[in-house]
Amino acid sequence: MVDGHIHIERGEYTLDWINRFVQRAVEMHVDEIRLLEHNFLFKEFAPMYDSVCVYNDFVNEWFHRVSGTKNYDDYLRLIDKVRSEKWPVRIKFGLEVCYFKKFEDFTAKLIQGKGFDFLLGSIHFVNNFAFDHTAELWAGLDVDEVYRSYFEDSISLAKSGLFDGIGHPDSIKMFGHKPSFALTDYYENLATALAESNMYADENSGVYRRYSATASLGMEVEFLKILKKHNVRIVTSSDAHHPEDVGYKIREMEQIVAEC
């Protein structure tokens, strides 16, 4: 059993901190954990977010509170340190990167050749709109347009050649907003792009853990069926930000995927 998306940002870069995630994985019978950080924690990536910060005060305050709070080189050194030790579960290290089409070249220079086991590209902003921060930010927006841009950006992400997987590829549903049109064509086009790029899709329980009142567990069944039809690999993940969340709903999601 794999938990393919676990954030370690809430603690110091020490073996003791990593061991807390490992021990929880053992308790949850998880065989492999994939640890990562958000790219925006490192100051090197800050220029990518200038237009996002201008978009509204809420996101501007959030970004300047979290950006640069971690050191990129320290993270890379931690990876080497962890790899030099023996652990009861397999550990892989990666980076979750916010995808902005205009920053593809900029991103490539910062993520390639760093020794990561995997690189996960995610959409967290649609036309600078931070759709997954708080429901209030959706007020007055055209839901159909947000959905179109979200999936068009996701397809560009899949075609960029920068990443091994796409993170939580339908997290746009988080607060319960639904478009007036069927998403089948977008699912098909995204699945095709992922297959052609040999990328996996992140079957993620984090959205459900955060907002179970409005979000379903993992990807929509129609989307899963289309991904499987195109032979896109599906990796289960908790999107944990605390050790106690490692393995959250992984078995349930594995069952859902198996039945699709």
C-alpha cells in the first residue's frame, strides 16, 4: 500500500521528524511513503507568485506568511541523510510544484537535476484565483469559466514534460461547486495527455479530509474509469500534513479504484 503525497513542512528537517511519519505508516500498514514539500516554501520560487499576490489581499497575506520559511538546500540535504539510513518502509522524496504555464522554463531550472524521486505538478490557482483556500473566495465568480480554465491548465501541465504525476486532479470540486456542463471531454483529454506523458494521477483523500461536507472521497468515479481506460497509473495518497494523517482513507480509495 502506497501513500504517495505526504507533506513534512510542519516540523524541522530531522530524522526524528521523519521517523514519526514512518512509524505512523507502519501502524497503518503502508509499505511506501512519498514525502514532499510545497515549492512555495522556498524563496527561490517566489517570483512565480507575484500575480497571485496582487489578485487579492487574502492570498497576499497567506503567501508572505509561508513563503521562504524553509531552505531549499536544507531540504535536499535532508533527503541525502534519510537515504543513508535504513527504514521499515520505502521512502521516496519529491516536490509538489504549483503549475503556471508562463513559468515552465523558470520551474524547470529549479527542479531538474536535484535528485528527487518524483515531481508532482498541481493546480492551486486558476487565473490567479486561489480556489482551494476558502469558500468565500468563490463569491461572484463564473463557476463554468473557473472549471474550464482549471482543466485546460491541467492538460497543459500534463503536456509540459516537467512532472511525473499530477496532484489531486479534480480538487476544484472542493467546496461543492459544479459546472453546468459535463466534464467527460475534459476527463478524456486530460487522461490522454497524462498517458502520453507517462504520468500518474494522484488519488488523494486530502480534499475529503478537509471538506467532507462538500467533497467526495478521491476522484469522481467517471474520471477514474476514464483514467483506467487510458492506462493512466493511479497512486493513492493522504495529502497528510501531520504524521497522524498518514494512510488516511487509503484502503477505501484502493477499493473504489479497484471497482471502477
